[in-house]
Amino acid sequence: MTPTIISAVTGDDRDAKFNRAYIFAIALGAALGGLMFGYDWVVIGGAELFYEKYFHLASALQIGWAMSSALIGALAGALFAGTSSDKLGRKPLLVLSGLLFVVTSIGTGLAPNFLFFVANRLLGGVAIGIASNLSPLYIAEVAPASMRGRLVSVNQLTIALGVMAAQIANWLIAQPMLPGTTVDQIPFDSWNVQTAWRWMFGVTAVPAAIFFIAMFFVPESPRWLAKKGRSEKSLKVLEKIGGAAYAERSVKDIEATLVNEIDKVDLRELLAPKMLKILLLGVVLAVFQQWCGINVIFQYGSRIFADAGYAVSGILFSIVITGVVAVLMTFVAIATVDHWGRRGLMLSGAFGLTLIYLATGWAYHEHITGLVPVILVVAAIACYCCTLAPITWVILSEIFPNRIRGGAMSVSVVALWLGNFLLSQTFPVMYEKLGLANCFWVYAAICLAGFLFIFFKLPETKGKTLEQIERELVD
């Protein structure tokens, strides 16, 4: 049986006078965390051509550790955000993540040795973990129900913009190589190997500083304030968002879900049967978003395009194309998520990737080079970025109860980054043992399994307040 579909009644819009400019401004401020997450996560995909040669990385284990060390940090950051955000609030931790982004961007760029490089990537990963956990959660908690899908998807748009910015920066910073130069032929004493990769990491300190400063000007989450018994402050934030009637109604609705739970955080509640069911849904969706395989393209794009027959300049340009497509297709998600709903987009994404990966595996199996594998890879990016990429974050920010949202979101995001880490660590080995064609066929099988899980387990949540969703999923 398919799960019960939650109706799309926008129950929080009565008498509301939404200050759309203010709502968008604070959502965009928080979404800058997504921009930093996207840049810091993907910049390594272009820089690896050069830092691997600089640090003399040869084994698959070293290469995988350089690539995935930030993901270990992201695991720690997501766990820290979950255990702390329900106690300290969303805003202070987002400020902290901005500071960490600034420091580690500079530190990675100045790294004198591989140990220092990895240390900064780990700490930068902590910032990624915090931002990836709290940016969408914060936006969901300030957004009216009728706008929530679009506004949380803006966080995915900034992630895509960060990804594209990293890819363009890599392309522009790297000095052109002689035509036809392959990865193995890059000279050790070239500017790219000695200096370019440092600038690729270092330039992100500028947007990181903007994010850090911006977070001082956004309000604390009104739902967190209500959770801590600060109803007056919560009311003021909500009044600025939607007017007095909207604020009063919203605070009453929030407090109704927090009976006997004001200023209490009990993570043991995550193990209660009804809560465990919702938590399992979040964890599986989070892991599937990573194991669907698309991040292999973002993180190891240089290898994938090298196997398609491209030299260094062609590799970097092809990677830029994937970033541009990711941004454009995220606009599609923003335009459709509050109209078409979450469930349909997730199903179409999972099934679409299954078909595309089957074709991509065939192309590499037949040793087809040139434009065909690039088109298939770009099609996979397009499918992912208008479906699974943004919608997973929307769902994770919606399905957990107010009283335990930070902790439950943290468990899901930790699972997400653990899935990303395993994907990053296993791909080099899979690539060596199975070949690229079989790797894509493995990801196709995972996407088909994800499609079946979504079909049988995921309800529709569009248009409902967070409190309505909580009552219908938990009760």
C-alpha cells in the first residue's frame, strides 16, 4: 500500500500579512551556509588534479582520505549541531560555522604539508556539517507553510551556486596547459601544482566572511524560542514575518505541540516507536540522497571526464558545465516543489537516475568517448538537482516534531554525511576493481531500490504547517 497522503491545506495563511522581503532576506542569510557548504564540498574536485601531485599522493587510500576527510568533519559537525542546537539555538551555531569557514579556507590554502591540509579539511567539514544541518532547519522554522518548500529549496539553490562557483573558480584559476596535456603529464613545477590549488581553496574566505557577518542580523528561530519558553520573543519574530494575527495563531499552535515539553530536550525520545518510524524515514532518505551516486560526479569528475577522453582543459570545462546545469535545474525545483509536491518529485528523480545510469554504464562499457558520456552525466546532474537534491532537504526539515527537531535532524544529517563518506571512500576502490561502467550500474540498482522505498513509505507534506505535519505523522 502507498502511504497516506497529507492534504495540501495552507492553514497558516488566514489573516496573514506576510512581509515577503523580510522572510526572503532572513532565509537567504541562512542559505548562505548552503553556498559555503557547496563550494567547500566541491572545490576539491578540481583542485585534486594538482594537490595530489604536490603532496605526492599515490595510493587509493591517500587519495580517498584527502577527498573524504572533510566528510568526517561534517559528521562531527552535524552531530554537534544536533546535540547543541536544541539547547543553544540555531543562530549561534550558524555564526560559528561561518567563522570556521573563514579560518579553514585560509588554512587549507596555506597548508605546508598533507597533515596540515587534512586537519583544515576536517575542521572545514565541521562547518559543513553544522551548516548543512541548521540552514534548512532554520529556514523551515521561519517560513510560512505556503512558502516553505520554495524557501528551503533556496538553500539547495545556494548549494548549487556554491558548487558552480567552485567549478568556475577552479577553471579560471588553473593556468591553461598545453593542448592535449593529460593528467599524468602535468609538470610538478607548474604554477597549477605549486600555487593554483591554494587559491582555489583560499578565495572562499570572502563569501565565508559575508555569511559570518550576515548571521548576526537574522533573528533566532521562533519555534526554538517557543520551545525554550520565550513566547514573547517568538511572537515578535512571527509578527514581523506575518502580522499580529498570524503570530498569535502560530505561537498557540507551536505551544500546543510542546505541552509539558517547554525547555526540555530528551534525545531518548528518538527511540520511541512512533518517533523511530519517522527517524528511519529521514535516515533512509538522507543516505539515499548520497548513495544515488551523483556526488561521485561532483567529487571525482576529473576521473570520469578523463575516462571520456578529455584532456585537462576539457575536464575542467566539462565540470563547469555540470555546475551551471545544477543551478538552472534547482530553479525548476523551486518553481515546482510547492505545486507538484515532494513525493512526485522524489519518485521521478529516483526513477530518472536509474535509467540514466543504465545508459551511462553502457556508454563506458562500450568505450564511447567524447560528447555522449558528457551528455549522460549532465542529464544525471539535471535530474538530481531538480528532484532528490533539494527535495530531500525540504522533507528532512519538515517531518520531525518541534520538541526534538534539532536532534532528529542531526541524526539524519549524520547519516547523510556518513553515506557521503562511504561513497567517497569506496569509489576509488570500486573504480579500480569494477571499472566505471559497473560503478554506474551499481548506482542504478541503488536508485531503483530508493524508488521503491519512496513509493511505499513517503507521504506528501506540501502546504501543511510543521505542527500539522507533526500531528499527522506522530499521532
